[in-house]
Amino acid sequence: MQQVLVLLIGLGAAGYAVWYWLPEAWRKPLGRVHESLAAAPSCSACEAGCSGCSKAGDAPTPVPSKNRTIPITLQPPPDR
């Protein structure tokens, strides 16, 4: 019984992963089966619904850090 449950959970996770990375052009025909299948996956970390998740190049440019970086050089210990 436990193996069947693990198999069902694994199949569900694999199906979701395939749907999540499915291109939008391939997801649209699934909207004929059920309209929620054509919707783009949402980012749970975004409060605004993350409408730009499936678009490339919309990522914000990172803000440069104001902290100064100092390189550290490690020296071998002196011979005794």
C-alpha cells in the first residue's frame, strides 16, 4: 500500500514538473480540456501574481553592492 501511495505522489510531482516547464504554446491547447490547464504557473514568492515568470529577459537588473570587497590570500604555514 505504501509503494502505491509513493508511486502516485511521484507521478503527480513528475506531471506537475512537466506542466510547469511546458512552453506556453503547448499549454494553450490544454485550455480546451480545462481553462486552468492553459494558465501559466504562478510564482508563490511573488505577491503580485508574478505575471512575468514565463517571459525571458524581464528580470530586474541587480543593484551593485555598496560594500567594499577585500581579497584574502592564504599563505602556507612557515616551516619549523
